[in-house]
Amino acid sequence: MAIITISRQFGAGGKVLGEGVAQRLGYQFVSQSVVNKVAKEAKVSVGWVKSMEKEAGGRLMRLVSKIVSSDFIDRHVGEERADFDEKKYAAFLKSLITSIAASGNVVFLGRASQFILADDPNTINVLLVADLEDRIDFIAKSWNVKRNEAGQTILARQKRRKTFLKMFDPRDPNDPSLYHLVINISRISLKQAEEMIIWFVEKQEGQVKQDNA
């Protein structure tokens, strides 16, 4: 029933790692695209909805369909959906992530999940960091853009991330004390990071079973 949150400096490979961990463990992977899908289903402000990267998998979409009920939307958004400001969005996101996490066996990528689920004893928080030059290389190669464009994108995303996360918690999201694992992708590979997280999750789940025996 573990819940994994993966926070990252942009360009550190969080999406690749999150998908790999979720696939290996048989967990659901919840990225920004899934959250945007829910926001779109809820008919919230268009400003919060970006282009979908891909549709979510079957099991998760069935869960999302249950969550995105008229009851849920009315409770957290209200009837005046056009008046969906930042505070309402933050409250909506907290309720959404908490609802999905309740089923367990899920990997969240970003979306302030490390703060929203901070008090959940089943949650394992992971932070990915990497040297700026390595992150520029990663984005330039992954997006097929020039390095200067990749660098500008990273700086813009970092600024946006900082502003976004302050809606949920005033602390520095890169503070290592917030996480169970801090992994430097400039020092180890994404594959090694995947193995580390899976080992940690299995160790934690084994301890829980032993405590409950």
C-alpha cells in the first residue's frame, strides 16, 4: 500500500524514473498530465489545463472517474466554476491527490504531492537533483532542442515550480530533510536510482508486514 512521491529539479529525469518505478512495482503513475485530465473533466479554469501528454491507464481512469463525480466537483469547486482561483485550485488538488493516494500503490510525480501527503505514514518522498549542465543536456536531448533553449526552459520551470509550491508550503522544496531519499542523477544513473527506490519500498513494506505479524 505504499505511496511514492517524486519531486525533482526540472531536467533531472523525474518522469522517466517515475514511469519506470511504477511499471516495476505494478503501481499507478500519476503525472501532471493525469491531474490536468481531471481538471479538464471538472471543467475548471482553462488556464490550469495544459496539453495532455497521454491518456492515463485503465485502472487509474476508473478511479479518476469515481473521484470526478458531481459531488466531488461541487464540494471542492462549487457552482461558480469560472471563478476557480489559485486558492480553490490548491484545495481541489489537495483533495484529488489525497483521494487517489487512499487506494495506495501509486507513484506521484510533482504536483506538490510531497507536501500534500507529508503526514501520511505510507508515503515515501524522493527528491531528484542533478547538476545544471547535466539537466540542460537531458532536456536538449529529450526535447531535441538547442542547449541554450533547454537552459532557458529549465530556469523558467524552476521559477514556476517555486511559485506553485509556495501555495502549499513555505519551505524550500529542495530541503533534503523533507525527503526519505535524495538522489543525485549526476552521480548515479536513472536505472540505479530506480533500483534504489524499489529496494527502499520493498524494505519498508517488509518492515510493515513484520510489525503487523
